[in-house]
Amino acid sequence: MALAIDAVTEETWRDATTPANKTFSHTVSGANRVLYVGVASYGSAVSGVTYNGDALSEVWNTSRASAYYSSGWILVAPDTGTHDVVVTYTGTASAWQDQGISAISFTGANQTTPNGTAVTANNYSTSASVTVSTGVGEIVVDAARAGNGLTVGSDQTRRLTSPQDKSGASTQAGADGGVMSWSLTIQNWAIGAVSIKPAAAATGNPWYYYAQQ
């Protein structure tokens, strides 16, 4: 079974609330499952993420100027069905600041080593970019947060679009090289990315094959 995206749910808001956590539903199905949650936030880091009460493992957590945050979280073999994703912040996600969360579930994912090595970066410039070690058959995911509107790179599929485009998430086929980039007008930004790995190929029994000849 090849690695594939099963479902994508995006949660964005820009209003007067300052939540200490955010809850939304996501549906998981299929075999050899992995759930990834990417959070792009302003004003607060993330202290934890759960799905149906099960804790996701932190893959990266980076920030810029103690205000712009990107984090990635993964859960192997999440429960099937529709359940709540709960993202808990260390403080409160600032009101009116264009928050975003992307939940992406995969089928055909490696259940022992679900991801490669995460790469993060943060700076003040016109391009938010990282390069992830990946390969054919893998899928790269990212989450980016900036001080103004983000434009996704040409080899990526945008999976999160916040009201002002300040929070973004995307995917890319591993065969495309692993460069995850976003362009913006010069501002602060933070980004992280990681490659999701496919399940190991099944191996047959050569003795059984020859016995049938």
C-alpha cells in the first residue's frame, strides 16, 4: 500500500477570542494510519495536542521574536472514525491574529518509523524556507507562521489558508525534493517541516514461490 493522504481538516480563526485551547473534529480511516497536526500560531506556543484523548508526539516546535510559532505533532495508529483534535496552548492565542491548525491523516504510513528528521527555521526576511531530507514515496508536511500574507511554493499543495494568509500549511511529494518555501513581504516568520514515511513493503516467501513451480 502506497503512502497517501486520507483526509485534511483546517481550523482557522481571527476574532475577539483568546483561547487557551482549540477543539475541532477530524475523521480518520484506512490502514497503516498516521495523523499529523501542524499548528501556526501567534502569541503562544503549543504545549500539547490530543486526538480522541490520545496524545500526539511533538516533532518540532520553533518560534521567532517570542510571538510567531510553528509546531508539528504526530500520532501513529490513531483511532478510526470522527473524533476531536484538541490543541492546548502554553498561554492564550492572541485575539485578531489569524490563527491556524492543519490536521492531515495518512494511510499506508510506516508504523515503526513514521517520520524523518524535522527541520525548522525562523528569521526576518522575504522567504520562509526549509529543506527536508526525503525521497520517492514519502510526503513532506509543514507549518508556517508569518507577520503578513504567505504565498506557497510552486511544488507544494496548500493545506491551510487562514483569513489573512499569515498561517499556512502544505504538503509536497517526496520526489519533488523537500524544499518547503513560502514568500512574503519582509517580516518575521517561523517554519517547520518533516517527511512522512511509507510502510515497509511486504516481502514474500521465496520458498513458497519455488514450491509452486
